[in-house]
Amino acid sequence: MWGIGADFQRAVMKKLGWQSQVLASFTGFACTAFWASFTPALAQVPVASRIAADAAPGWTAAQVGKLRHWVEAAPDDALPRPRSTELDAAIVGGDAASLDRAATDLALRLASMHLLGHATTAERAGWRIEDPDRAINLRTRLDAALASDDLDGYFAGLRPRHPDYAMLRRAYASETDAARRATLGRNMERWRWMPHAPDDGYILVNAAAFEAALWRNGQETRRWRVIVGKPSTPTPVFSATVSAVTLNPWWNVPASIVRESVGALVRRNPALARKRGYVWSGNSIRQRPGPGNSLGEMKLEMPNPYTVYMHDTPSKNLFARDVRAFSHGCIRVDDALGFAATLLEGVRTRAQIDAIVATRRTTAVPLPARLPVYITYFTAGTRADGTLAFYPDIYARDNRIGFELPAAAACTAN
């Protein structure tokens, strides 16, 4: 019964005047059947009767029962059940105001887990995608749900809306392998760290899947293979905004790469460095546009504090590999000019893009509208054909999220 102790059960039964033999036979009933019979009786008890009209948010006995149902169902979403000690005590104590406060507090804690996740700050370390959902007023929504008697809609509506979450949730329910189930649960948690309702259009990069996808009007339009950072130089998780496509870009060589390789080339063989397009400018090194430019023929303008960009590459043979972790952190895109043409639809045709590239002149072409880009890390997700996929944990990030498989719901046994 609701995952609470026998003492509490006996206390409630005593208030209801139920006989001890009824309590003894309770274990033979399914939880849902018990609650159906329990609700009318509970409504006769002052503590659980309809709250006075002037009390907000105004919990009824049936709504308390619905809340308990959602608490018990939390493991279905790979969430722990929030403690209901205060609500249990309020029911036993018989104080309507205490019941109202305890039920509201429990509902808001559960709602926050569904919307924002339950991981600790340490478990979220490295996930730097801003989550605007923290500004959502869960109490206002709860009051409206209670007024319309729609707690089911309230809690269900807080689950991540991305179709990958629904896929993971279905797989989690049926998965029997503990390790795979933990992976599914961890990635369900990661979706709760994403914006609940992303913009109509956005780019979603999954570094673990070595893929980038363009989403428009809630639908995935196409995927591209990508190359991401090596384990020693991993691609960070962050969000940015794409404002333009730069064709024939210059490459400003990062200081780390200057120290690692390019600086030595410029010093020891300046003629070869010039042939490869490297130009020394003050205390920095740049590379001219051209076939050998490390950014290839295209780069997205997406300012971010990590100096990580999506761009083309001259090393196109690497896209044939299954595991594509070769960069210093940036995201190299397969069919980069086709990707650019897709983003610039209505602004430039593919023929116009090719003509600009042929000039070798650096040209920035603004997008028709700014586009959010999310650089993510999901080790389980959905393939282009809609089937479930598990991806290699190339950066060993899964174990950062402590995960214990929630116990089966207490009300499943008949």
C-alpha cells in the first residue's frame, strides 16, 4: 500500500473503523482495486475530506489518491519515489491545512523531478546546456491542474517532449538487462536536463552517436555523420546559436594546436608551412582558405566560450569509420556544403553556394533565422529508422550519473 508502513495502514484503518480482519486480507488485493474502495471511505474522514473552498490549492481525497499513484509510478520514468512521510503524517494527524501543505509539497517535488531531473550538481558536471525550464512556475500549474481536476495531465505534461524520451521510456519498461536498463535510465535523466519544449527549429548533435540532426516544426528532417573530439580532447556539452554560414573560412589556429604541432612546423619548415596556407600574424597563426584548410570549405558561426564549431574537413575518408572521435573538440560534418545548403534554404541555392566556394573568398551568409544548436551526449537513442540504439560511452561520462534501478512499484503485485 503506497510503500508505507503497516503502522500507518493500521492507523488509517482505525480511523475508518475497518475491522482488523479486513486489514489482514488487504495484502491479497491489487493496489488499484484497494484504492478504488478506499477513496469513498477516506472521503468520510475529516482529515481527507474536501478541503475548505478558501484553502489553496484545495486537495480532495481523490486527488490525494491520484498523487499517490504518480508517486508510486515514478520508477516508470527511472525516477526515485519522493518520500511521502509528511503526507502520511498529515493524514493520520487529521489536520486539513497540514494535509494541503504536505500534498502540495510532495506534488511539487515530484513535478520538479519530472521536469528538471533529480541528479546532483556533481552528476551534472560538464553539462552546460542552459535549461529555461527552471523559470517555469510549477505551483501555478499545479493550482490550475487541481482546479480542473487534471493531475494526470499535469505530471504527464512535464515529461520531456522529444520523441527519443518516449522511445527510451518504452525500452526501459521492458529491458531486463541491468546494465542496459541503467544506460536507458541515465539517458532519460539527460533528456530532463534539456529544454522541455525546444524551438521549432534546431540542430541537435549527439557526440556519442557521431551524428547531427536538423529538426524543424517538431520533426527531424535529416541526419549527417559527424566527427567529434578524441577522448583526450572531448567535445564539450553546450548550447549556442547559429547566425550564419561562412564559406571559405580562415582558420584561427588554437593555441593548444600551435603548441602541439603547427608552431613547430612554422618554425622548422616555414616554406612548407606557407605552402599549407599558414600565416604568422603577431602572436597567432592563421590558415588561409583553400582545399587543405582544416575547416574545409564551410564553418558555422556559433559563438561559444569553448571555441568549438561545426565545420567541413579535408579528411573526408574518416567519415567511413564507425567510431569517429578524431578531432580536437570541434564537430566536423559530412557533406558539409549540402548541410550548409539545407540551412540556407530560401537564401542561397546549392549552385550559388558552389559558386561562392569557387572564388576562394571568405563569405559569411546569414541564416534566414537564427538557429539554436545543442551539442549533447546521449549513449542511447533512436536511429533514423526509429529503432533503439546504444552508443559507445567514448568519454566515460555515464558513470558520472549515479544510478540505482528503482524497485518495482509497490502496487504491482496482485
